[in-house]
Amino acid sequence: MLIYDAHSPAPRCLRMFVIEKGLALPAQTIDVFAGENRQPAFLALNPAGQTPALRCDDGQVLAEAVAIAEYLEELHPEPALIGRTAMERAQARQWWRRVELNVTEFIHNAYHYDEGLARFETRIPVVPEAAAGLKRVARDRLAWLDRLFGEGPYLCGERFSAADIWLYVWLDFASTVGQDFDRQLDRIGPWFERVAARPSAAASRQLLLHALSG
């Protein structure tokens, strides 16, 4: 297998997942800042032009960090980052969907339309006037998520899961591009520091190829 990695939040989500799994997978860096992901060679692998992607042993290529994580969990069920039972998997996916649909997609698009506008305005449709509203929705929905947070240290209670990875990486990214979140949130504030202390959080800041070869 070969991971097509990049300096971007979704690839970092996958890196953190892979590191938590203890997997040693080879990786190739795609320079998204130079637009390598929009060149014919990469588009032949992933017509969506997005990173990360995974070339499987049979030559098939999977895209989307969530789908790749699901696939790797099927192949390497331990340690379980989605779940060991049907209920555990459903719970992780429940939180994963809440995080992605209500918080991180708004951060993502607000970045496209504001802080990352110069990079993306020639690549995708952008709506700069929507950026402030998207940021407001992300803040509101994160407060909503905080109210849903249970008694456990993680989104799925005692279990650290892929949902925690997804939310952590995107909030960490947001904090570097002028979209810092309310650190005083009762649950999310301490949770963020808890996840940031995991070795995989620091290790995933580096491209996977470098992490594996270092």
C-alpha cells in the first residue's frame, strides 16, 4: 500500500489515525501548494484531485480520509479506533458525522473563502462574503457539541476514536489560520488539551514519509 500524503488537515487526520494504529505504511508527498494534486499524474490516480489517497496492494486507489480510515480499520482492527462491536462502530460514526457536518466543514469552507482565498480562488468557486457567517456557524455548533459531550474523557466516553482525531486536527488547524475556538468551553477545552498531549498529535504534524523514515 502507498499513502499519498500532503500538508493539509485531512491528510493529517489520516496520519494521526495511522500513527495511533501503529502501522508503518509507505507514503509519497503530494505538493498541494504547488498544485501537484491538480496535475494529470495525480488526477489519473484520484480524479477528485484531493489528498489523501491510498493505493492498495491490488492497484485500486481509495480517496477520502474517512473511507481510507474505515478500510484500514477493517484490515487492522486493533487497536480499534472506530469500534470492536456494531454499537461501538455506530457510536464512533455518530460523533464523526456530528463533528464533520456541523463543525469542521464550516471551518474548511470559511478557510477557502477567507484566509486561503488567494490559494483557492483560481481552483474552486469561492464566496468571500460567506466566510464570516460560516465561522459563526462553526463556533455555534462547537458550543452545541460541547453541550452534547458526555462524562467520559473522549467523544465516545472512555474510548479514544477516529471522531476525536477528526475534531482535534481541524480545531488545531483552525487555530493556526485565525479561527481559534473558545478554549473556555467546559468539555471541549479540556478535551482538546487531552488529545494534544497524545504522542500521535505531535507526530502527525510531520509528513508520514518523514515520520516513518526518521
